[in-house]
Amino acid sequence: MTEILIRFAIGGLIVSCFALIGDLFKPKSFGGLFGAAPSVAIASLGLTYLKDGAEYVSTEARSMILGAIALAVYAQLVCWLLMRRRMKALPATLVSMPAWFAVAFGCWFLLLR
């Protein structure tokens, strides 16, 4: 329970910092872009470092990076289907999910296994 409270506090602090940075720059969507995932990742990595050490954190960080790459491929494919193929949102996201999984598991198979 204590770990959850610490993660909540650290994550909230980092979200606030990113929101402040986002307010300083344009467009204002930067605040939302940097507010969620990076703050949770930083809080999780910090607590994991304290609990399990640097070697475990390095594995977790590499996994997060590869997951972000897979998400970027998925998002790019969804955008392409929406903008170029004029698909509706639900079919575009459903059709793109296998690509997300293929990139994620392909990266894991090639780099982390």
C-alpha cells in the first residue's frame, strides 16, 4: 500500500511539472502529451530501482522503449488509415492492432529474448 501511495505522489508531482512545461510552449497539447506516460514511467522506474536495483530497471526501461516504438508504429498506421484510406476510427484501430503486437513481440524476440 505504501508503494502505491509513493508512486501516486511521485507521478502526480512529475505530471504537474510536465503540465507546467506544456503551458510554457505551444501548442498546448504538449502538456497532455508529456503528462501521462513519462510521469508514470519515471515514477515506476524510480521505485523499481529502489526495490530491485539498476540491472532490473535497465531491462524495464528497454522494454518501455520497445513498447513505445510499437505504439508509434500503431499510431502511424491508424493515422494513415484514417487520413488516406478514410476508414472509420473503430475499424482502423482494430485492423492496426495486429501490427502493434507484431512490432512489440518482434522487437522482444530480436532484442530482449
